[in-house]
Amino acid sequence: MKRILTSAALAATLATASHAETWDVGMSGGYFPFTFVQLDELQGFEVDFINALAEETGNEVNFVTMAFSGLVGALESGRIDTIANQITITPEREAKFAFSQPYVFDGAQIVVKEGNEDIESTEDLSGKTVAVNLGSNFEQLLNDLPNAGEIDIKTYESNIAQDTALGRVDAFVMDRVSSAQLIQESPLPLALAGQPFSEIRNALPFRDDEEGRALREEIDAAITTLKENGTLAEISQKWFGTDITSAD
């Protein structure tokens, strides 16, 4: 587990050393363009978003990076205060955590090797091997499909795009925004297959106790401000060229 304090957080530290609260925010640092490391610098949409929240509230941020599959356990055990890594709101997670309001609206997307015309919808996944990231919500989305029993689901820590491009699996499922960015930035021969098949709402989860709910209320108020003053939309435009922060 590695801790990374950004330059923006260091500036906040100097300005509010005696009064600021420090948030320990978990993320994988390996999910472009939401959270990734380039030239030893942690960056991405989620990083800018959290830094903007900290600036709005006058607090500090300590980013804690680890494997995506370990983030929920770290939150439950109190090692981090929240997770900023495209965490989808689900009934199962809502039963365990106190969520902020959604700040990303997206959809689940099938991605195939370029030239694959056999898969155009979820119905076409029957008899196919489909990869998903370990610990993500996409495995559950696939298991909820009417033809789930006919799909061979493989979970990966990484390389789902590479294995799809090499033909080791027939397809992978990721959110549409990240999929489109990956195809644009990567030399791998990949293509989107059909339209998104499930709405995704991403939010920040907190422990469902008095301290966690209090932090949720503080951050939720700041999210509202960032939406109203246009900051959140500006961050989205910077990383995606469109506003993924509104359901409209």
C-alpha cells in the first residue's frame, strides 16, 4: 500500500495546518483516466475531484493507493475514509455504506476485439468468455442477465483489454466512458459492441456510523457546490471532453 500526497494537498497543508482535517482517500491509481500514475504523479478525474472537494471545505487529502479489490476492505477496517475509484451505487453496497450523492452517470459497456461482429448485445454473450475487473460491479451486472448461466465470467486484476485483443477472452465489460477512452488512447485493436446495457451511478462511500455519516454530509454539501458553480463539469470536460457528472 502506497501513500501519495499531491502538490495541491501540500499547499492546503501549509494554508490550514492547525485547523484542517485530513481525509484518507483510497484509489487504485490504475484506472485511466479516472485515477492513474504517470511520471510518478497520481492524477486523473477522481484526483482532481477530491482535491476540489478539499479546497472547497478547507481540508487536506492523503491519497492511499492499493489494488482495487482491497479498497472496500480498507474502508470497512478504517484504514481509509472513502473510496474515489468509480464506485457504483448498488443495493448491496447501500446496505453497508453511507453514500454521497452521485457525481458520475455512466453505463456498462461490452468491448470486443476489433472486427468481431459476433457480439452486439448482452444476448450474444451466451457461450462466450467475458472478462471483468476483480472487485468491480460488472460481474454482478453480468450475473443479473437472463442468460447469465450461459456466460463464462473471468475476473482479472488487470490486462482484460490485452487478453481481449489477443483473443484469450471474447469480450470484457467496463463502463462506457473508460472503454471509449481506453480505445482512443491504446494501440490495442478494440471496439465498443452495441450500446450500454445498464445505468451506472458513481458516488463516494463512507462507513455507516456517526463519524462516517458526518463526513458524508460535509462532502455531500461540497459536491453540491461544485455542481452548482460548474467546477465539477469543468473537471469532467478536462478529462473526457464531455460532462459525465449530470444525469441530464
